Amino acid sequence: MKQTGILLDIGVKIKRGAPMQLLENVTVSENSGISNDYRGKSEKRQVTVLSDESWESVCTVLSANLDWTNRRANLLISGIELQNSKGRLLKIGNVTLEITGETTPCKLMDENYPGLKNALEPNWYGGVTCKVISGGVIKKGNKVIL
């Protein structure tokens, strides 16, 4: 079943642990993932995607109003259910990503906010990891199709 949504925001990290930098648009390539993001060369984890709906559920569980960048994902989308989507293609603007799996929350999440790691674990709330199939430029507001 095809789902349609929207790209709400874009974030990159220039190195591990660095603060998130928010962008209006970004170049995505098969070789380096999202430009200027330190994880882009990783084969199965070039791009991480988080759904706004899942993030809202996490914030409800924590009784906190946290910015999505605490999750440290690259892309925030809305209108798409990511749970159990491994192997499917996610199209954002003219870019195609293959979902390689669930993003596993790490201990850094609890450094950002106590209890965040556990709150992200159920229902793929932490989002998904992706490999770039075809690159291009994406921008906030692009249509997203799963």
C-alpha cells in the first residue's frame, strides 16, 4: 500500500557527537549519502529518517516537548508509517532511498534526555536507516512516497 507524506526538516552532523545543523536543502549521493554528514559513507546507514508521528509518541511517553534533533536523524518526515518497512523504497523528491532497517537507539539518546533511549525502542519509533539508490537534491517540503 502506497503512503504519501512530506519532508519537514533536514539535519546533518559533521562529526560524531557534533551538534545538528538544520538545512533547507541538501545534496544526496550514492557515494557519500547526505553531503557534509559524517555517516554518509556507511553502506547501510547513509541516511536516517524519523517520522514526526513517532517522535510525537516518544514525547508523549516522556511527557516532554523535545525538538526532533535530539534523535539525531537526518530527515524528519510526516504522513509515512516506517514500522516494518525494511527493504522498501522511500522516494523523497527525486531521491530514492532503500530502507535497510530500524535505527537502533544508542546511549547518546539518554545523554540528550534521560529515558529517551528506552522510549525510542518500541514500534520503530527511532526511525529507519537507508542506503541511497539514486541521488539528487532534496528540500524541505518535498513529497515523500513509500
